[in-house]
Amino acid sequence: MNQPTNVLNPNDTNNANRGRRKKLFALLALSVALIGGGGWVYWELVGSHHISTDDAYTGVESAELTPSVTGTIAEVRVTDTQSVKKGDVLVVIDPADAKLALAQADADLGRAVRRVKSLEANDAGLGAQVLAREEEEKRLDAQLAAAQADFERADIDLKRRKALVESGSVSGDELTRAQNAHASAEANVKGMNASIAQAHATRNAAVGAKQANAALISGADLDSNPEVALARARRDQAALDLERTTIRSPVDGVVAKRQVQLGQKVQAGMPLLSVVPIQNMHVDANFKEVQLKKVKAGQPATVRADIYGESVTYHGVVEGFSGGTGAAFSLIPAQNATGNWIKVVQRLPVRIRLDPAELQAHPLRVGMSTSAEIDLNSKS
């Protein structure tokens, strides 16, 4: 018995293939449309409201310690990577010279106080001397008046005797005595005038000494006297220099770049070490300038550090923008006024302040690589 044979029509096969291809093209077009629409929706709802960069690094305002006085290092109490607290003693400079300077300044202050007290005491004594010189002048004036009276009497007697000599009423001896008395009276007057001039000069000298003494103490008491104030300032400076021989940490942080060694002779201003306050770490995120149109200070940001990967997310706030691009502050700035100039999109550092609690839980160090994202939805 013959079996029926199925014969495929070529036209039916081609039609079936074309139908499948149409369905596949339709599915592909639908997939592309869905992917494009989804991408557009994501960009409009999410992507356009966030900007990100992986050109971001941690930074902090480190405290660089330098001595304020010259001396020899007596103690170094810290090493690199050591954590310290604010006020901890880090380095001690030999205080022997500073102690001697303070003792000398104390002595100078005591001497200045005693000198001013002596000037105050002398003021009264010099005033009494001026009064004594004035009384002396008065006494000499009285004596001069008496001497002038004696001279006038001697002059009259001499004239009378000269008139009587020719008549023989006065002897030669008597005339001689009258002449001697006249000369003596005249000499007394001249001597008194000289004494009065000397007394006047002495009184002027006493007045000048009193004025000079008063100029050193007038308008100020013992504490505010310029000489005492200067000596006290020098004593305070010496005390401050002694205190500065002990160098303390100005902030909490980690010791870095320790260069000081025991026994080293250091000068004021010489770098000794740095203290890095890792609890105040921030991120300098270098965004392209075309990304920053909507970025403002106060907007929230998220940061991920390469050291922790995706497992740790830091939350921060935009603090502000750098004063210039990285190229502007480079060692050799770009010279754009050339014939072969090519425009390059620049990056501007944006500082992001991080949450101290998150930093304490997951510490960072300066210069670590991070990625940053800023939420532009905030209107801060």
C-alpha cells in the first residue's frame, strides 16, 4: 500500500521566513524603543540631576609645627603615624638658655621698679632743695642790702675826710682808714653779688634736676611707668620663650613628615613635623567646567573611596569652588595665545566637606583616590 508523501511548497516556506523576520525586526525595534525611552526617562528623572567624577582626592588643612625659639632638641616624644590629641607634648627644646634669660629679665624688672621708686623719692628731696636754694637767695639778698648800706656809709665817710684833709682837720692815718673801709665795703658788695649769682645758678640747677626727675615719673604710677612697663614686657617675652620650648599639638590628628631628631640644633621657623587632622578630611573633586552650571554651595554629595570600594559611602556637602582651574595654578601654566591652540575642557576643584562621624568610622588619609557625586536637586 502506498504511503502519502508530504511535499513542501517553496512559496509557503519563504512566506514563513519573511513572517519570522518581520516579527524579529518588530521585537528589535520595540526593544530599542524601550531602551531608548527608558534611558531618556532615567536621564530626565535621575541622570540630569546628578553629576559625578572619579577625578577626586582627599585633602585636609594640616598643621605644620615650627619652633618659635632657637635651641637644641632635648626630647622628641612622637613618631610618624602616631595619633595625638590637642595639647599633647610633641617636642621639647632644651630650656636652660630660656631659664637664664627669664632670670635676667626678672632681675631687670626688679631693678627698674627700684629705680622708679627712687625717682619718686628723689622728687620730694629735689623739691626741698629748690626751696632751700630760694631761701638762700633771700638771705644773700639781705646780706647784699647790708653790704650796700655799709658801702654807701664808707663812701660818704671817705668823701668827708677828703674834703677835710686840706684844712688839716683830718690826719693822713684817718683818711687811710676811711679809704680802706671804703675798699672793704666795695669788695663786700661785689662778693655778695657773686654769691647771689652763684645761688641763683644753683637754684636753677635744682629746678632743672627736679623737672628732669619729674619727667621720668609724671603722668604714670609705678605699674604704668614706661621703664617698668618695658622691663615687664621683656620679662613676659622671656617667660613666653621659656614656655615655647615645649611644643604641643595644636589639633587632634596623626603625626606626619617628622624631620626633627634628638640633639638637633633648630632655628625659629624650621619645619619639625606636621599633624594631620584626619577627622576634618575633605574631598577636592575636579569636575569639568561644563558640569558646574547648576552646582552651588550647600548641595549634598556622596563620596566613595577606592580603599573601601562600594561598601562604604560618605555623605558630604559642597563647601565651595577653587579660585582657579588646575591648569591655571600649575607650575607651568598653559600658553593659549599660540597659533596651534586647541580648546581643552578644564576642570575646576570643588571642595566637599565630609561627615566627621563617618570619617571616624572609616578613616581616610590625605591624597586618597575617591569618586564624588553631587545631587543637583537641592536649591541650597
